[in-house]
Amino acid sequence: MRTYRDKEHNLLMDIRNGKFQNNDHTFKQEFFELVDDLEKKFLYASENTVLPDKPDWEQIEDFVMRVNRETVLR
């Protein structure tokens, strides 16, 4: 998951700063169009992913333990 969103920074700031809201705090049609577009991209990505249907919990637990161990031993 990407948390540093440099390409979307301006858009995210516009959303936060109310650019997509009307004076009565309802949202403009432009905002709903943006949401619809993002939902279509999300649906496409979920249908065309190479990720397995179920996570490998054993591998995840091993990873978490390794990270925790490295953190504590530093």
C-alpha cells in the first residue's frame, strides 16, 4: 500500500480544503464523478489482481515476527 501520495497530493489537498463542496457543505457533481472513476479503477484492479484469494497467514506471521525481532534488537 502506498502511503506517500506525491502524484495525488494536490487532489487530496483540494478534497481536504473543501474545493469539491458547495457552500451548504454538500458535494459538487465533480466530486461524485471523481468517486465513480476511482470506484471503476478499484473494481478493475480487484478483478485483475495477481493476489491470492486468501492470505498466507503463516508467511505473514513469520514476517511480523522477523520485523518485531529486528526492531527490538536494534
